[in-house]
Amino acid sequence: MTVRIAVVVFPGTNCERDVAWALEDLGARVAMVFHRAGDLPSADAVVIPGGFAHGDYLRTGAMARFSPVMQAVSGFAAAGGPVVGICNGFQILCEAGLLPGALQKNAGLRFLCRPVAVRVESDTTPLTRAVDPGRVLAIPINHFEGNYVADATTIAALEDEGRVVLRYCRHDGTVDESDRDSNPNGSTHAIAGICNEARNVVGLMPHPERASRRALGSDDGVPLLEGLLAPRLVVR
């Protein structure tokens, strides 16, 4: 059975074709959904890709959250549908209240575009169900506002409930929040990705679609994308 994945497109989105190509290469059927759409096509999962939705005016994702399609995405998520936000998509999910916290400017105030190492912290989400916790993946980042922050209570809940999905690390898997080489944007607790309480909504800053073939420098993003090809399986 072919998995159907809706990829949401806003004015300024620039990674939708990369995501679609990577997912289609794995056998998915992809439908592009423009931000003005009032509903979603029949889909098994939704991906909000990276880019600069609405030019990132005001704040990243601040305008995109009011697009009509986000009501449909929120309803899909509330019904248990898998939703993944990559980079700008992560920012949009936070602005829309589907994920806690926010993404602020990188430590050092520099745009970052380079491969990083991330450690898989949980296999209980649609994105990570095919990857063993502790595995280190090489995946690129491409952002200026990827520094994840939240209040102390939220951070404690994310950690205690195992909702940190990916964490920036060294290549040997060790984590040092203060190390700007391994935690380049300064994220709290070196957080690179989180999920909601229901574990069906996931946001991450690294771009797995840009690590989908060895010719791109890494195919470590494939196991993450493969998790979306069986989105109606019940996650643990």
C-alpha cells in the first residue's frame, strides 16, 4: 500500500521539492498543499518543510501559523495523524502551539549551514521508530534561528517524559551543551528535535532530506524518513 504524504508549502518555502524527492525515492506518494488550502488531501502524514515562510517577517513562523492550512494541520494532529516540521517547519509548529518552546537566533548570531552529528534519543515517534536510541546520524543544518529555548518547567517535562527526539552531539555520541562545535546554535540541553505529548508531532532543525543519498554527503536521513512510510503504526 502506497503511503500518501502531504507537504505544506508557504510563500518562501524552499525545501518542498527536496522533501518530496527524498520521500518519493522511498516509495511515498507526495501531494503539495499550498498554505491557502482549507483542508488537506487524503494523507497518512504531513510534512512542513524548511525555508522562509512569508519571508520570516515578524518572527520565524509567526505569520505562517495564521495560514488556513494550519487549521487543517492542527485538526489532523489532534486526530493522531503524524506531523513532522523540518527547520522552518519546526519553527511554525512552535508558533502554532503544536509544540512547546521557541527557536531563537543562533548563539554567535551567525547563519549556520553545515553537517552536524545528532544522537537519536527516542524511537517512540513516527520519525524515529526505525532508529535505535543512541545512534549518531550525520545530517546538515541550515538556519539562523535554530537555538531551541523554553522555560525550565517545559525543558524538565521534555526530558522527564522522553520527548527530546534528537540531540546535538559529538561524532562519538557524547553531548556537551556548551561546546559550540557539537552544539552549534546553542540550543538548551543541545536539543535538536522534540515531540508533543501524544508523540505524533515532531519538530527538528536538521534536514534529513538533505542526507538522503551518499552522493549528497550522507544518507543518514533515510532511516528518519522511512519512519513516515508506515505512519499509521502505533508508536510505543
